[in-house]
Amino acid sequence: MCRNKQESYELQIPVSILKERAKTLFWNMSGFSVKNPPSEYQKKEVLQLQQALESKIEINALLRKLEPYSFEKQYMTLADEMIYYELPLHLYKEQIVGIYAFLISEDTLVSDEQDTVDQLYTHIWQNAYLDAAREWVKEYLFQKTGQFVSSCISPGFYGIALSHMKTLYHMVDGEKIGVSVRPDGLLYPEKSVLGIYLLLKNQINILGKRCGSCPAQGKNCEFCMEKI
């Protein structure tokens, strides 16, 4: 479902189209590998948890085209709001032909009645579906606009302070899908992601070396979308 008003979009993303992508992301996030494969019992348990989650999960998204926009050496201006960053976007002004802010959320609660391992797997499944939805939104923008789409840029990364979460949240009007932003800049429900995508003339990496500026300092590489 999609509703459009002045370049603002509200979408309900069908979980069925995310299933296979989420499954791939889950196994990458779970810590299992060729050297550490899951047992047949673990595989069965994990897939049962996916089915249980899939029966009740609902993923909603908001998109808004941001205008006007400009890029300087240490900050960008989006819809008259200034956002500071540590990115070389000013070097690629001629490549950037549009910007969309997005918010994706799902608010399925993990049952306290589950054992600890099942709760952990359910959390990983939620993250996998959320990341699958984020990738789907990127593809949606490519199909809608015919332009190449950058990697996701979000507060908390690339030198963008979490305080800018509120700025972007108000741009997309997050209340429409039941999301709020806490005083510390984090989103509620916790399984929500907010950021921007840049539309590009050419398929190029304009974000620089992501691993070299990683805020996690190498502590969470096994969960990293750059690796996946």
C-alpha cells in the first residue's frame, strides 16, 4: 500500500517479499558460518521462530523527498535544516540529483515467556527483516526514480550526531506510523531505522572508506552490513 502527498509516501511493506532476503541476513547476523554451522535442530528452531514472527510482524515505512538541499565541506542543508557530518559529499555535488529521508519501523514485541536463546533469535530476525526492508526501500527508490541510490546515511554514523535524529524524524513526520523519538535521540519502537538516501547520476561510492571511519572500532564486524 502506498499513499502519496507532495512527494511524501507512506508504505506498508509486505513481509512475504522480504522473507528470503531476511533469511540471508539472519544467518549473516547470527554468528553461524561455514566453520561454525548450525545443527539441524538449530536450523529447525530458527525457521519456526521466523514463521511465528512472520505471522504477526508488520513493517511500515515513510519516505519524503527533501528540497532544497546543499552540501558544504562539513555540513549539508536539507529542507532548510543544517546537519553536520564527516563526509566528502561536497566533492560530489554534481552527482547528487535528489534526496529522500526514510523511516522504517516494526513494533512486534518479543515474548518474555520465550527462553533466552529464542528471545535472542527473535531479536535477530527482527533486525534481519528491518534491514531487508531498508534494502527494499532503496530498490523502490531506484525503480521509482530511475536514478542510482547511495548507501544509507543515518545519525550515529559518519560523524552525524544522534541529535539530528529528531531533525530527520520531524521531516518525515514519524508519528504517522506510531514512531517517537526519545530525549537521547533514539527511536521508539526500538526496531526502527531512520536515515537518508541520495539519488545519483552514476553508480559511485561517495561515502568514502566505510571501514576506515567505522564508529564500532572493529568490535562488531560480524554484524556489519558492510561485510554482509
